[in-house]
Amino acid sequence: MELAGIIETACLWEAEAPKAGNVHPKASFDDVSYEDFVHSARIAAFMLARVDTRGVSQSILDAVRAVNMQVGKNTNLGIVLLLGPMVAVAKDQTLQQGLPSILDALNVEDSCRIYEAINIAKPGGLSQVGEQDVLATPTENVRSVMELAQQRDTIAKQYTNNFQDVLDFGLTRLAHWWSATQGNRNQAIVGLHLDWMANYPDTLILRKCGAKIAEESAARAKEVLESNWSEAPQSLEKFAEFDDWLRTDSNKRNPGTSADLVAACLFAGLREGIIS
């Protein structure tokens, strides 16, 4: 499969799976629908696949601009930020081999483009910080500015640790669920999403609702998994209750960061041949 196809497939699979608290074909938010995510996936795939000629940060900025112009909503900023460096890894290298040098090479100009992309998308829960605030002009390279944000954003953290969480935890759990669900793709993706939520309290929820709610969301996800999801009938009831809890208060508890990390895992799994 060509690069654009891998990107689009990962994004479409993530959007289609009926993950807890997220938009999918049978659940929309008031301001965004499944079709918006499908449209955004195709735009992102086209833009990010040009990374060889445009570079990482320009490809990220191009994708965010195009989604903003054509969809008019922030449907995939986190996904684009995660996939940007990964799609730049040479075909003859694994992601583990190629990502460190790509991330090391992202300089202050790249920080400026990434800040511009973030400001175009206007993600939820942003607040002013004292150093390298996203509303100001960055003066440090990408790794440095992401390091300052890593405690409040698991996506930023990946830029500091060479995507270790995605490539170690994420791919291990993806392989587990792919095997455990015996080819039920949507079920595997929902399981992976629950794993991310249970082990990495969702940082979009953290920024929008605070640490207490983020920790509660992680505890609830863990309860669903420990109820023998999705084998035991009571686990499906637990999942439905968790889904309802996430969707209260106009979907303010939307676990968007966890969904973005799922898309990154799907891309990595497809690229590295872990899933097909």
C-alpha cells in the first residue's frame, strides 16, 4: 500500500470504530459528524503523503489549513501532529530507527509552522502558559517546546520520547487486541482505545475538565476492561454506561487525545506489518 493509502486507512478505521465517547457512524456531536472525519482523513492523507518534498512541519501546516478550509472544524489536529514525523521516516527504516533523527532535525522554523497549525485548528482546552506559549512566537526547537507541554499533552510527549508510548505500549496492545478479537477490527480498535484511556489519562479531558475528571475517566475505562470486555455480557453494559458518562455535558469529556493515539498506532501497525 502506498503512503497516502496507509494514512487514509488508519484515519478511516479510527473514525469508524464505535469508541467510547467519540464520534463514529452511529454517534455524532452537535457540531461534528462522522462524515467530517471521513473528509478530513482524505485531506490529511493527500497532504501528509507529500512530506518528501514539503517537510514535516509544512506538511502538518498544509493538512491543517486544508481541513480548516474544506471542513471548517478541528477534526484531526492531533492525528496530523502524530503522523507528521512518522510519515517522514524512510521506507527502508523502521519507525523506531528513523524517528529520532527526524525529530532532532525539527528547528525553530518548524516550531513556528506547528504553532501556526495549532492556532488555525484552535483545539479545546488550551490555556496560557508562562514559557513558549502557543499564542506567542516560539524561540526554541520542536523538541524543546514539546517538552514544556508534555505534562498536559500526551501528543507533545511523543515528540520528546521518540514516540516510545506509541511504538512500545501502543503497538503491543494493538497486536494483542488484533489477535484477541480474531479479526474483528472495530472491536480491536475499541479495546485499544480503552487501553489508552485506562493507562494514559486523556489529556484533552485533563485540559478541558481538570485532573480529577481525567483520572476518573481512566478509572472507568479500567473498570470496563476488567469486566472482561467484550466477552462478558455485563462488560457491554459497563461500556455503555461509560460511553454515556463521557457524552454528558455536551461531550465535554470527549477522549480525543486517546483517539488520536489510536490512529497513530493503526498507521504504525499498518506500516510495520503488524496488522493488515
